[in-house]
Amino acid sequence: MDVSPSYLSLLLIRKWESVFSLSEEETQAIRDLPVHTMVFESNQDIVRIGDCPLHSFLVLKGFASSYKLTTVGDRQIMALHIPGDIPDLQNLYLKRIDCSIVSITPCTIGFFQLEDLRHICERFPRISAAFWRETLVDASILREWVVNIGRRDAYTRIAHLLCEFLVRLQAVGLVENGTFHFPITQANLADATGISAVHMSRALKALRENGLIQTSRMHLAVPDLERLKEAGEFDPHYLHLEENAAAGFFSAAGSKATTVIDDCRANAFRG
């Protein structure tokens, strides 16, 4: 998929329009943000712990994760990032990043200079508030992950994580009839849920045998989301997803805007 500035701005606009209606001036300011895009292969660090970056970035295509390593090299994944996420907004206010962020599939990343982001926040307080809201939602998700890892068994943990992934992807239009592109390895899932690869394999097998998920060629299907939610003790309120007000935006923007998002969805399902 070719990534154009219009696609970058559409990702942000669609996301924020689900929370509040952007003015023409705010929309134009987002479209005018200078962006540099880069393509990463799987398992490439985008930023490393201890870096002092001069930029922040938006995930345009593919999946990434935030992680830390113990002194003996064990990895804990603390967040999974999907298209439309800005994983490192803390760079706006904190000089040094305190975790590494890696591509866990091939990724296309859009980089914004921090100076440009600070300037748009100064000019438009509501955009600044949208960035602040983003960090608060990230913190809410992290709190839920702590509960997931600390108090749920392996079967429930993975069911919960899959529910979260589906609901988040659905919010950005990347789920079709309960099916989504899922090239994430069992090793990554194990590191995200704090269990061994063996336990992960058993949990996924049990979910398949119970008819809660179906897997095929890097795709995952959920025949009955309500059953999977029950298995994972999943309540989506911690994601703070709003009723999507973007429909009005796409109607106003015309078919070109809709085509850009549809191209992204089709590309994801080609796998």
C-alpha cells in the first residue's frame, strides 16, 4: 500500500472525530503536519530504551509492541500497537524513552518532529487535549493488562487479549465479519500475557476446540464474540471507545476519503 500524507491525516482525523468534531482549521493543521515515512521489517526496533528522540510516530500499517527486557534477557510486552496508534507520545514531555518499541510484523511508520507536534498543540488546545486523552487511554489499557497478567489464568488471559485486539481493530475498520489479519506469533502472545510458549499453545488449542476462535493463514476469526468475551472476562469500557462520529466526516469528505480507508482494509485482508 502506498502511504500518502492524506492517508496519515485521515487516520488521525477519523480517530479524533470519534471523540469530537474537528473544525476546518484543526483539520487543515493536521493535514499540513510534515511527516516522514519509513518501512520496517519484522522485529526491528523503531526506538530503543534510553533513546532521546526528536520525533514521535504513528503506526500506519502493521503491528508493533512496546517491551522491556530483564537482566537475563526475558522479554515482557507491555502494549500492542495497531494502525492509528501513536505509541510514544510521552516524548512530547519526557526527554528519554523508558521502553523499546519494535515492529512485530512488517510496519509502515510515519514520523512527526516533536517541534511540529508541540507547535500544533500550542495553536489548537483541543488537539493537545486529544493527545492527552490518548495517553490516558494507554494508561487505562496498561492497568487492565496488569490485572490480566496478575489475576487471570492462561486461558482467560489469551481470550481477553484476543477480545481487546478484535475490538480495537474493529474501531479502525480492520475487522470483516468477525475476521482479522493476525500474523502475531505465539512467542509474542506469550510475552504479552506473561506465560510460556507451551502454555500459550495449549490455551490457543483449547480456544479452538471450544469453538471460540478459528485460525487460518495468519487470520483469526471469532464466530461468537459474546462467548469469547465471557471466556476472557472482557469488558471493553477500559478502552474508552466512543460512538464513531466519523461517519459524518466521510460523508462530507466524499468517496476519495472512503476509498483510502477501504484500500487499507483490503490490504490487511490480503495477508
